[in-house]
Amino acid sequence: MSDNLEAFFSAVAKALGADSVNRSEETIRRYAENTMAGGDVRPSGVVYPRSTSDVQTCVQLANQYKAPLYPISTGYNIGLGSRSAARQGQVILDLGYRMNRILEIDDKLAYAVVEPGVSYQALYDELVRRGNKLMLDVTSGPPQGGMIGNALDKGAGYTPYFDHFGFSCGLEIVLGNGAILRTGDGALNSETLANWHTSKYSFGPILDGLFAQSNYGIVTRMGVWLLPRPPVVRSFHFAFPEDDDLEQVIDLCRPLKMSNFVPSLFRVSNDLYLCGSEGESPDYRISKGKTSIPDEARRALREKHGLGAWNVSGAFYGPSTAALEPMVQRVREHFGQSGKARYIDHADAAAIPPLQVAINAFAGIPSLGELGLLKWRPGGGNLWFLPGTPMDGKIANDFQRICRGVYEQYGMDYTVMNVCGPRFARGLHVITFNREDADERARADACYRKMSEEVARRGVFVGRAPIQYHDFHMGQAMPAYRDACHSVKTALDPNGIIAPGRYGIG
């Protein structure tokens, strides 16, 4: 460890207390862990601030001693990096460990204000305790995931408030130069702020977006808009029998979202995305992980769980089941035009565990269900590949053929959910692999890179990425974009002390 880092840790311990620094070998190993193919990333130590003021002190000391900080919220972005830093030897600034307060819940205006350590489960539990009158949008990932961390990484859910960054309002940020910035109406130079978490677009430039997927500052507070909880959430589901039915599925979903007749997003999941959460691949021990699961084994899984090659889920919200029934019937008639869709109603879906996960997501209830995908293959390896496609059935089907082919080329199991809006669908591709097997690690990495190159060749970029590929993806961007990102970094973090390398910046 460099003399500068030694001096930094000593200065932090003096300023914030000895219990604010942890450099034990056990802690370093724990924060190094991730599910990526590139291996663990060891930090030099961990710092636990208690407040925005503490974060500001850490940033000021980091500037003084040239110590690279890597801020995290709760560290549960599994498949994208977990707690790992961008580079070896960075200092983990664990915001979530002590900065985990729900600062405010406004029942009248339906918003909450949270610190980085507030998880989906924590806010859900508090809303239930207060009478369950308000509903948050959740991911289908770990309930312990941090709300601020997910929003800043452009994470999303499935209800009408699916866009977690879009439905945030009012940030508090410690910039790389140590200054504190408030966005939205919080930018008013006043101690009294009536609209900080209700008005996103106030006077002057909209700066909030600079802090989504960047390393320009450290967000210590965020407003989150909530939905009034409807009396009834009624889901609907359709199973389609063949892989190439995706073309019809997308073209059927598009008009229902374009008109916003269906208020939720559509979850369009393939067989392995749903069945894969229910246990280990039945073929893995036979093939020793060298080849993709065969079609006959996939068909057997579909029959066992009552699912299709593609499975469509959506939801309506309303005052009663009777009021929603005509809307469900209209959707049934619409999908029935295909001649292939098998309808699964809300009650039957609740008895199928992977579809119950979808119901929970539409109802704003955190769920552990999809974490089962980590066990599809042994060894704990997991990467998420997150490109998108226009809501055009032919294009979407072409993309699934391309990506399915790449998975098969490298002996991986094609596992994907398309989350569909009116014009665009995000493809959540899961690469599950045995991280303890060197050959499988190499194939998983090659699979990820090959798919990235193939979709980029056809004009598609990723929306989020595992941290080990941030430099790779920034290298795919146009030079002017890269230059602009680096120029902003220089302006707001002149010594480059906040997460250098994250998102390929600095």
C-alpha cells in the first residue's frame, strides 16, 4: 500500500473515528467478491461514513492524499459487479452501512426521501407499517438492493413508475471537488425548500442526469416518487409454444403499450429465464457444462412448470376485480388473434412460482424468486448482458436468433427476459456459468463480448453493464461522446478521485 493511502486511512480514522475504517483481510475479501468472469477485485480498505458531512470529509481527504474512492450503496447489483471496485486497490466508500435512513415519507404528495443504504425491502416494510397506502416500484432482483444505487445505474421495474431514475426527484451530491450540490428545486439558495422532491425541472440546466451512470459525484440523498396503492392488482399471462413466436409476441404487445391500455410494462420471458430459477440445469452434469441445454430438455422443463417457450406477463390496476375483468377480456381477445397464446389467469399464475415473481413485481412487493437463476449452473458465475431492441417483432426475433446462436456457440444456456414498453424493449440476458471452472469462465466472457459486438454491428448499445466491461463499452461510443464524458469529469472531479474507471471514465 502506498504511503498516500496509509496517510488517507489514518486521516479518516482521526476525523470520523477508528470504527469508520476497516482494512482486515476478511473484509477486503468480502468486498472483493463478485460473480463476474474476470475475478475478484481487491480494495485497499473500506470506509463507513455516517452522513453527507462525513462523505464530504472523505472526499476532501481523498483529494489531499490522492486516494481513489469507490462509493457503493448496498452492493447487491449481482451480475453487474456487486461490491467490487472498478480497479484493484481502490477504497470502498460503503454508504449503505450507516447511511440507511428513510428521511421522509410524504403521504399527501406520495414521495419518500432516502439515503443510499435504504433497500427496496426496507422502504416496502415501512410503507406497510404505515398502512400500505403507498406503493413503490421494485426490481425483481435482491430485495436488499439499494434504491439510490439502482436508480443511478438506470435500473428499472415493471409498474407505471418503472423508470427508477426518471421517477426520482431531487438529489444531494458531494462533487469530486468536495462541494455539495442539490438538484431540481433544491438548487435554490435557501434553507427552506418546499419543492425539492416534487419539482424535477427548475430554473437552469437539468443536472440530475450527469450523475446517472457516471463517476462525477457521490449521491447521498434522493427523493423517490411513489404510487397510491390500488385496491386490486390483476395480472394476466400468456404462454407461446415456439422460440420464433417472439415476433408475434412483440407485435401484439406494442399497440397495448403504445395506447397505454396496459399500464404495466410487459415481461416477455423465455423458458429458461423462468424455469432456471427453480433449480439446477438437468443437463449440466451430463454435458459437464460444455454445451447448451438441448431443446428436448427445455420442452420437458416447460411441461413440468406449465410454461411456454415465451411467456408474457402484464397487469391492470383498479378498484375491484369486477372493474378490471373487461380489460382482461380485451387483452385475452387481442392475444387470442395469434392462434398460439395459452392464457394463464391470475389465480393459476400465483401457483406457478416464476409467475408469482411477476405478480409480486407488478404489485411492488420485493421478491427473492429470480435469485434462483444463480443456481442454474454451479459455481456462482453470473453476468448480465443488457441491450435493447425496437418494439418491432421482426427485428426482435432477428436479435433473439443472433444472441441464441452466440450462447450456443460458447456452450451457454440462452436465458432472457424482454421488458417491453411502447417503442423499446430492454433485453435482460443472463449468462450463468461455473466461476470455478477456468474454461467456463473464458467461454462466458467470450460470449458476452461476442454478443456485444454483434448487436453493436446492428446499431444497438447496452443500457447497463457488468463493471469489468465498462472500458470495453465506452470504447464502442463515438469519440465526441467519450471526450465530453472526460471533460465533465475533469470539471467536477479534477483530481479524479471518485471511482476512476467506472463507466469507462477517468
